[in-house]
Amino acid sequence: MDRAALDAAYNNGTAVKESARIVADWQARSERIRAKYPDGLDLRYGPAERNRIDFFEARKDSPVLAFIHGGYWQNRAKELFAFLVPGPLAHGISVALVGYTLAPEKRLDGIVGEIRTAIQYLDSRGNRMIVSGWSAGGHLAAMSLQMPAVNAGLLISGLYDLEPIRHSYINDKLRLDAMEADRNSPISMPAFSEPVAIAYGANELPELRRQSEEYAKKIKQAKLLRLPGHDHFTILEELASPDGALTAAVRDLALQ
């Protein structure tokens, strides 16, 4: 694909006409959740301004879902995703929403490093940890799966091969070169043994579907979840709901 085709192939906001309304709804719901659970907000794991975690604790010994937000590594923030908390929390699973420095302030190597520092910080609690993320957060979660602190993974609508990204509009701020793209592509990394679920919406852009399917082929123990009726944005309702398919996947991973 040429630049114009790649730009369209990865532009989720344009592909989902209701995306602005959906995100506004996330914001309103997240503000209510943050107001309800103020005690664990903005725990600092590093020196940068965005090196903070919002921690919603089910109980002291509960499994932890460490969730990394999306936004193509250059947009959005952890605060927008508190609407996801009620799903896992209803089943006794704590939720940690991880913030990180955005591009172009930090290159992708540095962003991946921050996420790994955040995982190490959460590991100090000694709980079973499922690392998760959506879109670019799915990529960052995948880059953490080999860490000893991580017991399982739930990757949602993620990006696992960054070579196409390097040739699209997304790279204007990321500034990936070929070597950085390769070393930060989960599909190029060695195998790991932790259980992982790789989810995507049946109505997502073809490139997003392809990325999940190709990555799942490489990971022998991966469970591929194709969620009918969902696009890049609505898929997260399956984690926000206590009865959602992604919440069920988290519960399964917490027991493995």
C-alpha cells in the first residue's frame, strides 16, 4: 500500500463515524468512576509527569488487570479509561490504569521502557498480574509479556507489526526508523509461555483484523477472540461490563 492507502487503513476515527460520541461517553462515565474511587489515583511509578497509575483495588490479594490505554502512542490518557473498571472489579479483580509519556516527547523505545517500569512497580504488590491494553496499548501490553512479573495477557485491537505504521501518518510524531520499528514489533520477538488472549472486533478495519490474526498465528498458546458486532471502539464495552466477553476472558486468565 502507498502512503494514502496506509493512512486510511489505520485511521480508526474516520472508519467509526460515531467515535467522537463514543469517546465523549467514555469521558463522562470515567469521571463518575474516578469520583467514586478517589483513593488510588495518580500513584507515581517514575519521574515523568505521566508516570502515574490509577489503582482500583478489589481486595489486597486479588489479581490485577494492568490496562494500558491507546491513542497511537501520541493521544489520550489513563483518566479516559476508568469506565472499564466496573467489569473486572465486579469479579474481584483489581484494575490498574497505566499512564505514560506520549510521542513526540518520547520515542517508542522510551515509552516501552516506561511501561516496563510501571509493571515492575505493580509487581511489588505480589499479586497475579494480567497485562492488557487497547489499540496502541495492546502493542505495549504485548511488549511486556516476557517480563517475569506478568502472568497472562489480554490484547485488544492491538498492533503487533510496526513496519506498516512506519510508513503512515502515525509516524509523523513517532519518528520510527526501520530498526526501532523492528525491535518494538511483538511479532518479531521471541516466543513466551504465558497464556494470552488476542481480541478484535469483527467490524474493525481489515489491517487491524490482519494484525491480530497474524500475531495469534505466531503465539501457539494464544486464544483468538473475534467479537461479532464490534468495531475498534465498541469492543471495549465487553470489558466495561461485568457480563462482557472480555471480562470473561480476564476471569479465565486470572485462574490460569
